[in-house]
Amino acid sequence: MEAYLDNSATTRCYEEVKDIVVRTMMEDYGNPSAMHLKGVQAENYVKEAAKEIAKTLKVQEKDIYFTSGGTESDNWALIGAALANQRKGKHVITTVYEHAAVSAPAAWLEEQGFEVTRLPVDEKGSLSLNELQEAVREDTILVSAMYVNNELGAVLPIEEMGRLIKEKNPETLFHVDAIQAYGKYRIFPKKMKIDLLSASSHKIHGPKGAGFLYVGDKVKIQPLILGGGQQKGMRSGTDNVPGIAGMGAAARIIYERLEENTAHMQELKEYFAGELYKLEEVEINGPDPSAGAPHILNVSFLGVRSEVLLHALEEKGIYVSAGSACSSHKRTGSASMRAIGLSPQRKESAIRFSFSEFTSKEELDYTLEVLRELLPLLRRYARK
């Protein structure tokens, strides 16, 4: 049996997404900037994707800009907004446990002379709203925070954060990294005071290599990719029509059955956590299983290094993560684990399980069966 439990890293495409990707590669393969019929056909796919995505957010189609994925969207939001608004101030706020797609551009901004405040989180991954409110100043031009932490599943109170930021300084822009939240929550930027929002196609059963950035009305942002002037001059380069069309289809499908899917994942997560608690020397990290995002569960199996357990599970056809897939080849350690103050023993034995609508209870039961078999053997070997 195979159990794919790494859906925060990437998801399997919907059948309909696969079909539209193939069609735009093999039949309607024109360049959307071309003026002939093939070009118009391709452009229609891009327009339809913008329409579907805008509908899920209750925003205007013109405010959706297509990118190569979540990393580009995050980089553009931070660097583009900071550079465009630096005459108003050079203070940026973020959190200590952001994904590298946010933390790296924030560090780059510091090198350019911006001041960056990184707000702490508690042992559950929660942020203090009072500390956020106190951190916002007259010269704060941007706050950037992730809706759902990609390793722990901690969920930030985005709507309350947006309200507090705007009450303190209406000029401060609010960027939300929604890469792990889009397709799991109903997100309405205008209601939630979100000025910029990043999302990624392959987290919602769309193709890899596509994402979008929502840019609110009147938000000043500088383009980072210059060239042919596509997307109103804001993001040059030939549109990735297969990726964009596939992402638009995935967005429509996932939001049509959102509540059903999230309830399914939450039920699986709580069941799995309950069974894991019955095993010896197991600790769940971050928010309680009944809280947090429905699709992410971070667990420490004390006495077994995460890489060892990951590969032992892989040999049994079970696929999990020892952290963020984007950073899995780095040895710097997890910012999320450090942020919540985990002990070295819990950090080095942490595994992330992440679910999707395709995850079955049978997969989880198989994983539990394998864990019951493997853990005593691996611990015995590790302690020799």
C-alpha cells in the first residue's frame, strides 16, 4: 500500500486540471500576447482563470496577477511594496516563523537599509495581537504574515490583525502569505483588510510553476520582472497558460467543495492524532489537533531522528516530510521549531504529516500499523 501524507509540499492534480493543462499544451497552445486566433484562444484561458480566482476571493479580476508560484508572489509583495512606498517610511513587520519566501526578502530589505521587526509567537504558534498593535508605527509601510504556518499548521487571526493594523496606521499595507491557507479557508481580502495576498497552484491540486498575487486597489507596488510589458506592465514574461489555466480550474473545484473537504481533513487529523497519542514517547507540536489548520499535523517521535524515520517510512510506501519541502536540503534548522521553543530532542525527531481531500482513513491506519512496528526497532538501534 502507498500513503501520501505530504500534501503541504505538493498535491496531486485534479483530473480536470490535467485535462486542461494537456489541452493548452497540445491544442490551444498559442501565445496569449499574439493577435491571431490561437493567441486569442490562449488569452481566454488566462482571463477565465483570473475570473475564477477573483470569484473565490470576492475581488476584481484586474487585481489578480499571475506568477511562477508562491515564492515569486511573496518576493514581489515584500520587495515590490517596500521599494514603492519607502518615501513614507522604511519599517517592515513580519513574524519569526515565516517561510523562507518571506524571511529571505525581509532580510534582503534589511541589507538595503529597511528596519524589520520580527514578532514572536508562543509555544502553540500564536501571535500576540497587543504586540502587533504596539509594533505598528507611523513609518511602518508593510506588515507581512502567513495565514497558516507551513510546518506547524498554526493559524494566525488574520482578520483581527488587518483591523488592528489599519486602526493604528491606515497607510500600512498588509500582506498575507496564504500559500497554505488558500483552498482551506474562505478568504475575503477587502473584508479582512488584506492589501496583498500570495497563493500557489500546486498546493490546491493545480500544476507546479504557477501562482498569483492579489494586489488591492490603489496599492503601490513596483514590478520586479521587466520586459515585454505583459500583465499591464506589472509582471513581464509570456504567460504560462497551462499553469494558469490549470490553477484557475483547481481554484474553482476546490472552492466548490471547500467545507466538505476541510471537514474530512479535520476528522482525519483528529483521528490520527488520537491514535498517535497511544504510542510511547510521542509529542504533538504547535496547536492542539482540534485547532490549527485542518491539513497539517506536526509530531515528534522522541528517540528517533526525523530523517531516519522519514526514510524508514518511505521504504514502506509512506511519504511524509521532516519540515518544509522547500528547505529540506538545508541544515540550518527549522525557524518554526525554534520559534515555538521546542527542545532539541523534539526538534530533531519532528515529522510533518499533511492531508488532502484524497487522503483516506486506510492510509492513516496503514501508517499507524507501520509506526507501531518501526518505532521500537529504530529506538533500539538509536540507543545502542
